[in-house]
Amino acid sequence: MPSKKSKKKLTSKTIEVNKENKATPKTAKIVLFVFGVGPLILMCLFLFTNGFFNSP
């Protein structure tokens, strides 16, 4: 008779690791602000300090 292979059960450690790596809406908003709106604000400040928006 062939022996049956036992299946390993998922441990709570793998479930805890998956919970830690999930992106929450709060972190998603922070990342979008830093990499999306942040550079635009920095470019506008740079152009403003160099007189780009001043009329000749």
C-alpha cells in the first residue's frame, strides 16, 4: 500500500507576514503625495525662486 503524504497546514506566522505587507489606504495616499504631488510643488518653488513667473 502506498503511504499518504501529509499536507502541511498554514501556520499563523505566514498569515501575520501577509498582514504586515498589505498596503493600507493611508500609506497609499502618502506614497501618491510624495511621488506625485511633491515633485510638482518642488518644481514650482524652484521656478518661482529663479524668477520664471515674473513678467519682464
